[in-house]
Amino acid sequence: YQGAAKVTKCNLDREAYTLSGCTPAPVCVSPKDLTGYSVTETSLDRSSFKVQVACADTHTGTAKVAQCTQNLGTYSITGCSKKIECASPNFEGYTVTEQNTVAQTFDVPATCARGYEGTAVATACSKTGEKYTLSGCKYSTTTCAAPKATDGYLVTEAQLRKILFDVSVQCAPGYQGAAKVTKCNLDREAYTLSGCTPAPVCVSPKDLTGYSVTETSLDRSSFKVQVACADTHTGTAKVAQCTQNLGTYSITGCSKKIECASPNFEGYTVTEQNTVAQTFDVPATCARGYEGTAVATACSKTGEKYTLSGCKYSTTTCAAPKATDGYLVTEAQLRKILFDVSVQCAPGYQGAAKV
């Protein structure tokens, strides 16, 4: 209050004296309850009112102050409410960053954890000590299947569950491009492979048995493969280029050697120059004491004996002439095939003796 305070005595017995001269000063009065606020009063004079206010550490909001509207009126403060402190829930299935767990300014970013799917939502509590809630994520069982055909791709499967899908792929040898794998959309649906196409090359035959192969270039534009029969085979080796990308070039002309065994040589004189049936070369003649035309015939399978034919033991025998006058005869062998008789003119005879 302000003014010149004055007191006037009474006129009568028991009459009240009077007070005068003071009037309300032009100032505001502080609120009685400042709980939840931090207040700095610089001036309460209505003409130069200056009060700064903020929420206390235990409260949150936007603090505001309003000047009184009459002398000795109480200025008002509003905007702050007691913090509602939320407790943490179980994080299973969620990845959470608790930036602010006060309900009024709640800021808890959340995503579904690895292996879970959905849209994670964190919802503030309604009273202190209550746990905030996490929702929107569920354990994912959706699993992709491998495609039936993977020709042209080298695939490594680490994880087929869609939410954790981890399959690496590259083009297989003989294929070119940028290999790509796309996960499935539905449970048990096959993931897809794409991006690889056959390269313009030929592929080696799977079975090279019987051949000696030198591959200089399998590119169809510069194809060069040299081929020969292996030591175990015989023939004239030939190679034919493939007619389409990733086709198999062909090799022909060599067959497994058929090794003939030796027969009994009785009656024959044999020179075994080559006993392989396909290139058989075994000159033969009839042995001494045998007659005919010797023939050596190759076998038809390995280990089988080749055959000798055409010669037979000769039993034709010459006899001595009844008259040998004029001749001196020495008979060593009278069998025709081995005939061995020597002759000369007897004493008293002349000429060239012949038998």
C-alpha cells in the first residue's frame, strides 16, 4: 500500500477510531503455490512487471506467466505438469532407443528386431512407474524355398527366412552377366535368380576317357582344341565344335584297344608286330614240316587269343626209285615238305646229278 497513513480518534465512547491515507500500491503479488516452477521475480510493479518462469526439473511443459490485472492482484503461472516417468518394457522382438521416457515428451524410436517383421510402435504410459508399450512386430516364419533350376548360377544359402534372407549368387563358369537374387513374397515360395546368360563358349565333354585333350580356346569365335587317342585307345581322334552357347564339343574316333593274347604257335612261324585287334599286324608262315597258307586272325575282345590257321602237318612221303644205277644217293628226309636227298654221279658216270 502507499500514501500518508492517518488515524482519527473517535468522538463518542466506544466509537471506533478511523484510518485513512493508504491505498493499494500498483504491484502484483506472488502466487502462494510455486510447485513445479522455477521463478525469478525481477519486478512486481505493474508498470515494469518482469517475472521469468520455467518448469522445474520434476515437471515438463511450456511455462507461462500472466501479470495481475489489478493492484495487489496475484500474477498467474501455468503450463507445467508433473513428469510422468515411464518404465521400460521387455524389448524382445524390438530394437529400441530410449531418448526420452517422460510420457509428455515421449521419444522412443523403435524398429522390429532382426527376425521380426511389421511396423514397430512405442506408446507412452499414462502414469509414473507404468511401463510404456511396444507393439507392431511379430516373429517372422515366412521362409523362401530354393528354385528347382539353378543352371548358370553358383548359389550360397546362409538364411532362407524371408526377414533374414541371406543368399549370395554369382554366375557359374561359362555364364556371364550380373547375378541377382530376389527373395520370395510368400511362405515356401521360391526365391528367383536372374542376370546370367550362357557365354559364347563350348563346354568340355564330361567323359574324356580314351582321349588326350589340349584345350587352347573354348570360345566359339576362336575355338581350338587338339585331341589324340590315349595310349590305351586307338583310332583317328576327331573334335567337333559345339553349335550353341554352352554346348558340349564332341570328340570321336578312338576306341579302347583290344589286346589279343598269343595262341600256340605249333605249325607256324609268327612275328608279332602288333597284337592290338584294331591295328592287328602279325605276319605268319607255315613252320617247317607244315604246308598251306598261314593266316593270323585278330581276336574280338581283350585277353582272347588271336587265331592261326591254314597250315597242316604234311605226311606226304617220297619213295626211293627202284633203279639208282649211275647215282650215289644219300637219303636224309623223304617227307615231301622236308625232302632232303643228296645225289652225285657214281664212278664211271658223268653229268650234273639232280634229284
